Amino acid sequence: MVPIPDKKNAISLDTPSFLGLQFSIPRLLGVIMAKNDLQGTIDLLVLKTLAFTGALHGYGIVLHIQRASEDLLRVEEGSLYPALHRMEQSGWIESEWALTETNRKAKYYKLTASGRRQLDLAEESFDQLVKGVRAVLRFA
């Protein structure tokens, strides 16, 4: 079981406008992100996870993101599945039903060639965003 970070020192961005991605960030930062920025962030996290792990079911994706971020990021399942559906409709991922390690039926998702190209674009876009924020912080 993955431990949950101390909630008194974190902010929860658990509203529809934040698509279920929660950050453990000190409260004083007051982070606000636009809906499309966060949607792109969820896409980036999911595509990168599938590129690294191969096929995974939804809950496995949630756990990987939480563990890989050292519990700083949590994607709620209720927000993940609409994102997975949208990415599947876009052709970035594909899915198939299979049995889990515990013999339960689950939908497994894997990256497509189109998804790998989208991942490259999303990483480049995110790198540019980080570069811009760093530039502003350096001179602010």
C-alpha cells in the first residue's frame, strides 16, 4: 500500500476544473492551473507511464504515477478513466481486456506509435513551460 502524504501540508486540487490531479505542495504556493494545462499534464503522465512500463490497467497507472512522484502527485481514478477514453479515441493508446495478477478482468492500456509521437510533443511543450517559468522566477 502506498502511503498518503500529510494532508495538512498539501493542497487538494480536487475539483472538476482540475480533473482529479492532486499535488502535495506547501499551502503557501497557492498553485492555480488552467483546465487544459492540467489535462495536458495528465496526458503527459499517462503516456510517459505507459512508455516506461508497457501495458498497464488503470489502477496500475494511478499507482505508478503516485510512486514515481514520491507521493507528490495523485491522479484520481474518476478522472483517469475519462482521460484514458479520450486518449484512446485520439489513437494515442489502445486497450484490451485481460486478467490481472489476482485473476480479475481489467482493461490494459498500451502506447501506440501515435501516442509515442504525442508523448514527444507533450514532453517538449512541458520542457518549454518549465523553461519559461524558470526564466520568470530568475528575474522576478
